[in-house]
Amino acid sequence: MLIGEVARRSGVSARMLRHYESLGLVRPSGRTGSGYREYSREDVRRIFHVESLRSLGLSLREIGRALDEPGFAPSALVDDLVRRTRERIAAETELLTRLRRIDAAGPAGWEDVLQAVALLQALDSESPDARQRAALSSVHEAAVPVDALVEAALSETDTNVAGALRWALARSGEDAAAPLAKGLDSPVAAVRERAVLALTELSGGEATARLRDALASPDAVVRGYAALALGAQGVVDAVPTLIDMIVAGRNDTDAADALSVLAQDSATADRIAAGLVGRLAHGSTDAPARGRLTQALAGVPGTRASGALAELSRDEDRAVALTATYLLRLREGR
């Protein structure tokens, strides 16, 4: 079969077939009387083998080794191809993400595109100072997509940069709430903590709704930050978590302060007092936790809390009784 016919049937150009021959990859078995290349059935079969291996991403040199070295094992080469392909996909995915972010910024001209690229690159910089400047300038100089700021905030380990990113997100509007909330489901505890911290600095109904959902998180740290933020907003749903924090001794002072703010409403004050008393009476509550619960009653106005303190002043635990007695005297002196 002559080269033109082989090219037509195989889909490989005559020029590429000559290149294969120059590399010793596919040599035609014979020549016609006029000197034209003549390919045998086996030659054509080898061409198809070469093309099959090329489709996997092998170089022509690697294909030659695979076809001509009798002891050549494909496993190592295939593993290397898998690695290279993953790296290429990761690079292409990163490029696609960056392009989408630039498109989302709605650039009016190439100057806007270049500015957005510069800020996105700065957010990925190894220098904390560069990342912090990018976060602070993102609000004023260019429209950086919210998802880029969220991604940076969830991965940031530097305290100062993290604060700057949360500041930028707080000024981006409610669009940041939903992508930040996804971080609450991360398998990495540090990412969950960064997500809830950023949510606590957002304003608006969407952020509040996400924080309410966070009260049901299996992560105690996430529940705690959400409860403190919601308590400051006057959301009564935070009360059980705040009491749990006092019992556990985790940010218990902040939790007691949040309960005190919520207790300014009389109905809520009775609910808080009942919750604190209930935990005081629970058999599993240890002595240090009972002491913290008694102290928390100090910030709760109303007869329910006063009655609880009067009863606690006669408690078998001397430390609890003394604390309750002192708090009752403070109330009487008001």
C-alpha cells in the first residue's frame, strides 16, 4: 500500500508518516520499482498502535520504547501519565476559575482586566503583606468576585490578613453569606472556624439565617461563635447553646455576657433563668460548671433568677452557696 493510500485510510498525513520514518518509529517494509514507499499490513497495524498510544499522551520517544523494548513494563509509564494528566487538569481548572472570576467582575476594558488579574495574583501571593494589601484594596480599586475573597478567607492562616479579608467580605454585601456557609461543612476544623468567624461579621438576613443553621452544627466551636453573634443580635434561639458554653467552660464569660444582653427582655429573662436552673439541677453537671452557672444568674434580672439565687444560697456546695449569697446581696443593694 502506497503512502497516499495509507494516509487516507489511517487519517495520518503523509508528512507525519515521513516524520515517523525519520524517527525509526514506522518504517515501510518495501519500495516499489519506482522507489515509492510501500507499507505492509503489519506496517499499517503499527501506525494504528502509534496513534493509539499518542491518544494517551505518550511522546513519540515513549511510544518507540513501548513498542520496541521487549521487557518494557507499561505500569510506571501509565502512572506517570496519570500524574501529568492530573497536573494538567489542575492547571486548566485553575485557569478556568480565574477567567470566570475576571468575567464575573464585569471588566469594562483591558485596564480593568489587568487590575483584576493583579489583585487575584496578590491574593495568592506568598507574602502576607501583599495578601493584606490586596484584601484591603479589593473594596476600592477593582471588583474582585466574592468567591475569590471567600476562598482566600477560608484558606488564610495569617491573623492580620484574615482580618482584612473578613473586613472586605463584610463590605461585599450579602452575596458572601452562601459561599461562606459552605465552609461550615468542611472536613477541616480550621476552615469551619474561619467560615463562621467571617459570617459573624456580615450583616443582613441571609447571614443571620446561616448563623441560625450553624447552631445545629456538630462542631462546638462553630456553634459557639454563631451563638455569640446571634446573642448580640437579640436572637433567642442562641440561648441553649450559650448555656452549653457556660457548662463546658468554653468562652463562658462571653456567653454569660450574651445571656445578660438577651435577658433585658422579661420573657427571655425567665427562659434564661429556667435554663440555667435546669442545668444546675442536672446530675451530670460538675462543681466548676455549677459555679459558672450560678455566676451567670447575676446578669439575669427578674424574680425567677432571684428565687433561684435564694435557693442556691443554701446549696450543699459551699462555693455555690457563697457565690449565690454574694449575688443576692448585690441585688438587694441596687
